[in-house]
Amino acid sequence: MDSGVKKPGVTSSRVAEHAGVSQSAVSRTFTPGASISPKTRQKVLASAKELGYRPNAIARSLITSRSRIIAVVMAYLENLFYPDVLEELGRALAAENYHLLLFTGFMDRDSDPVFDQLMQYRVDGIILASTSLSSELSEECAAAGIPVVLFNRTTERDAVSSVTTRNREGGKRIADFLVAGGHTSFGYIAGLENSSTNRDRYEGYVEGLAANGYTNLVVETGNYSRKEAEAAARVMLSRPDRPEAIFVANDHMAVAVMDVARYELGLNIPEELSIVGFDDVGPARWTSYGITTMSQPLKRMVESTVDILMDQIASGEIEAEHRILSGELIVRTSARLPQSGIVERDGQRIYRPREA
Amino acid sequence: MDSGVKKPGVTSSRVAEHAGVSQSAVSRTFTPGASISPKTRQKVLASAKELGYRPNAIARSLITSRSRIIAVVMAYLENLFYPDVLEELGRALAAENYHLLLFTGFMDRDSDPVFDQLMQYRVDGIILASTSLSSELSEECAAAGIPVVLFNRTTERDAVSSVTTRNREGGKRIADFLVAGGHTSFGYIAGLENSSTNRDRYEGYVEGLAANGYTNLVVETGNYSRKEAEAAARVMLSRPDRPEAIFVANDHMAVAVMDVARYELGLNIPEELSIVGFDDVGPARWTSYGITTMSQPLKRMVESTVDILMDQIASGEIEAEHRILSGELIVRTSARLPQSGIVERDGQRIYRPREA
DNA sequence: CTGAAAGCGCTTACAG
DNA sequence: CTGAAAGCGCTTACAG
């Protein structure tokens, strides 16, 4: 394969020689909090600068058993929610002086294929977004002292932490909102069937509808994919008893559903059809869509994720922690409005039936 | 900071002991092509499996001087073009058994702040997407034997390779297309002024218009940002002499421009205003937008990028290589059609005046 | 094919 | 505060 030549690169020993000090002194200069006199430090810094020295993080990792690398496994980047998450994660990890090793692919199955790779790099922690891990591997991480956090998914498994929003309550609130909007027939376009987010949103929605006396729910599956959501919308909207209101399990699919409804079936939104989504992702805010949607507080979700990781890395205690944050039902133009319950917060219209 | 405890983890020596062979034998078992008898290999593999051994990539990197890590510096993930690139890069690098260390942020300035970090990890190569590097740092990479590839940008600098499409020709073709479509007044909504892509697209557009006898170009700047593109569109479209056709420097901005045109100014597209974009990114294909746009062959761009990197890593020769690929003008519904020149290829309509 | 040994570039007790 | 030394977990000549 690669028979390439590598340039040597300057080492701490070379710097030590140049500065007339020991190699230990050079190391201490670059170790925050290490015991070193200002004078020695200055000499070392000067030599380091002159020679263009940079500590070798690989060598440091080897001896400290800390790579300062967090593996992020993420698929499904076509859903803008995840690029946003990634960008925020990059920022948050950089602030903690950690680095982000990215593994893409593998949305619908467990992330086992990449697992071997990431373990070889002795990552200090693992973030799984829109994907999960088999239980054996989760156990292995716990045994190896490597914290794992599921982002926007959750699990019963002992060793794995998670950060989510109140998906169930979200589904329920959407049901309340649609019922208050005067709709009497309902549809659901589902995400991946084995994902906890889809399950929770669905269950909350069903529960909310039932509490209002509605059990006539029509369901099709979009598997969180644009293409499949389009197909699901075609089927659902071609029914003679087409529902008046549809909750689409995320905004990424809701955009597709709206396009199909408007341009293939000529439906006016929201006059003839109400659409509600989930996530509050970029396109939901674009005027063409204006999707009424349950928001997920992305920044706080990322903060929590990094928090959990840093805690467990510092303590060495791997025990599952589940953080559940709250979003809001952001009201825009894709669904008919209820008579009351809409309040304004920070320039956004949100649905809060209790407060109004 | 972190006083955490790390579990020991099983090493090649432990496996050697367990299998009753030397540590070298264990190492050879996990080094493709190394000299090892099938019998020894089997013993080692059995022990490794039993103990849950995985070679330590960090230790390997230290001794081979190859981290098998490629740094990717990428900002501007809100433009779906880049998440798509990232996903494809992940795949392509994984196929070569390389890993992807991601640095986000820093769209509009050079990526110097992250440079130190990435050099400390002794990455084997650097990919810069939607960002660039100062010339001193480029030189430093070359001196250290680390190849650098600019993705979707180019530069005159000696040491840095690049992968782009024919932006200039793209701008020119768009001009021809709009003139052929019968427009007589033209606008340009610019990207970042210091980016080579923006400069080349602009110059090609101006040149193409001039060749057709038009010099009355109106220009506003969107800096590749959605917000600024909206503002630019408002200004341009409120002019009494509003142009009939606008080339927006990328699709990400074109979407914003279309929303402003339709919903704030009530313009019909393409009857009253033609819009052409660049990239052929996801939303360009959504029915709500249907943007006529110059495509960029993302997969081939990624392949070329990884190609250049692998070549230079293998040879140890860092010399700038510039690959320039071709896209097509994909014709959709956001711009008025010329009488002729539109052909069908692979189910897509493209503009190729020569062939028609 | 195999093992003993050197060494990659660091950190960190240890002794002074 | 400082230096000599051990050692992190590997790869790879070297000699057999």
C-alpha cells in the first residue's frame, strides 16, 4: 500500500537539546499545571518556537491513556437537524479541548460495523446520533470505561446514557393542538419503526387523540426518509377518507409531504390539510413551508450530551444518565389555528393551552 | 481537570502470554502481509478473541508515523451541499481505512485557529471545505509532508491542491441560458467575495453576458448566507429596474431569494422572474423550488479529493494538483426556458446548446 | 517462521 | 524546580 516517506518532525528531545534543558522540562512546559520555573519555561518556549515544535498528541495519548477524541457516529445527514447538531457538537467539544472523530453511514441498523475502528483509536467517549449499538457492544464500552450517549434516541439498556426531548408529550400536545384547531380526522406519517423517538411521538399522539375521543387514526410509514415519506403521503392523501390533519414524525419528512400535497394533489395548506412536524429544522422556517412543529432545543441537547460525557470521563463511573429536555410547539402556517392557546415568546408564536 | 480512572485494556503482551507466543507474533498476526505461520496465527486469533483484544491504533501510529487520520475542516454545514460532501467523504475515507477528524466553524476566515490542534494529532492529510489556510501554514504542511486539498475552492498557492468544477464556464453557460431564454436584464447575487468559486462564477457570468451584448448587470452580495441573501434579494427586487433574471451564486441562497421574491414581493417564478442557482443541492430538487442550476458532481469531487490525498501520502511527494470537473446545467422550473438547447440525459433535462 | 530487543515521543513518579 | 529513568503498546530490523 503506502510506502510513503514521512518527514521526521521535531520532538521534545530536539527542543530540549536546543534549549539546553532536559526533555522532562520541555514536557512540563507544555503540560498545564506542571512544576516548571518561569525562566526554564521561557527558554523552552523560545526554542520550541524557533524549531516549530508542537507536542505529539499521539504520544501523549499513549502514555496518558486518554486520546481526547470523542467518536461521533451519525447517519442521515440529509436531514438538516443532524448537520446542525454536528456543528454544535464540534463547537462544544472544541471548547473542552476534545476532538471529534466522525463515522457516517448506518442509519437503520446498529453501528456495530464502525465499532471496531473506533475502539482501536481508544476514543474517550462515544456519541451516537440517529443510530444505536447492540447491547453486547454497549456492555463492552461500559466494561472498558468508555461512556456512550445516545443523541435523540433512548434505550432501556443499562450502560448507555441518552439525551432526548419529551417526545411523548410532544405527540400529545400536537394531538391537542389539532383537535383544538377543529380537525376531526387524523393521520400519522411514521419515522423508523424501531426508533424510540418515533415510538414515543406516535404513542403520545394516539393517547392525546384518544383523550379527546378520536380513535380514527390513519398511519403510513416514511421511515424518516424523504422518498418514503413522499410515497406514504401519496397513499394517505389519495384515500377517499383522507385525514384533515397529519402529524409527520419529523420536519424533514413534513417538507416532502407538503410538496406532494400541494403539487401532486393540488391541496391548499392549511385550508384543506393541516400538517404538523417535529424538530424545527431550517426548512420548517422557510416561508414556502412555514411548518408548525415541536421544536427540539438543539443547543441544550448538545450541552447535555457533552456534559454527560465529561462527567463520566472525569469520574470514570459509567452509569446511564437520561436527560430529557422540553421543546415548544412552534406555530406557523402549515396547520389551521385553534381559537385560543397561542402565546408569543421571544418573537415566536407557540401553543400553550394552559397559559392562554 | 479529569482525574478519571481508565480501565487497563488488553495489550498484545497479554495476548502473547495467553497464547504462549511472543509479543511480536501477536503484532504480526494483526499486520497484513507480515510473516506468520497459519498455526501461530490461529493460536493468537483464538486468544485475542477470548481476551477481547483490539490493536491499539494510537501505539501503532506512534511507531509507524502514520495516524491514518485525515482532518476535515468544514464550516457552513447549513448549506446541505456540505453535509452531503461530508457523508460521501466519510464513506470514501472509510473504504481506504482512513478516519475523519472533523473541525467545524470558521467559514469566512482562514482556518488557522484549528491548525495547531490538527497538527498535534499528526494527521496524514487535510481537507479544507468552504475554508482555506494562510500561505505560511500551507508551506508548513508541505514542509511536514502533509498533503492539503481544498474542496470546492482553489488557490494559486504552490503547496495546496484543489478540487473544483468549471465555475467560470458554469457562469458563462448560465448567461447563455438566460439570454437564450429571452431575458434582457440581469442580476447576480454574490457569494463570499474572497472565495474563488464566487469570483469564477461571477467572471464567467459577466463574460457570457458581455459576449451576448449585455453589460447592465445588477449585483448584490449574499456572502453565501441565507440571511444576507434575503436582504440582498429585497434590495435587488425592489429596484424600479428590477432584473428579469438572477443568477444566485449557490442554491442555498437561491432558495432564500425565491422565498423573498414569491412571498414578500408576490412575484411569479419564472413568469416574472427567472432564478438560476449553482450546486444542485437537495432543496433545488424539491418541487416547491425546482431550481434550474449548475450541478457539481459531488461523488467525483470526493473521489478526486481522496485520490489526491492517497497519492501524496503514498509517494511522500507534496506537489499541488488541481482537478477540475464538469457539471451540467440542470433545467427545472425556476427559470424561463430557451426555445432550443435542452436535451434529456438520464431522466434529467439539461442545457446543452451545442448538441440540440 | 520466530523471538529478543530497540525505539516511536511522550508523561510522570522518584530522588535530589 | 530539575533531570535521569521507566514505561505506555506497539512495529520492525536483526539474528537464528
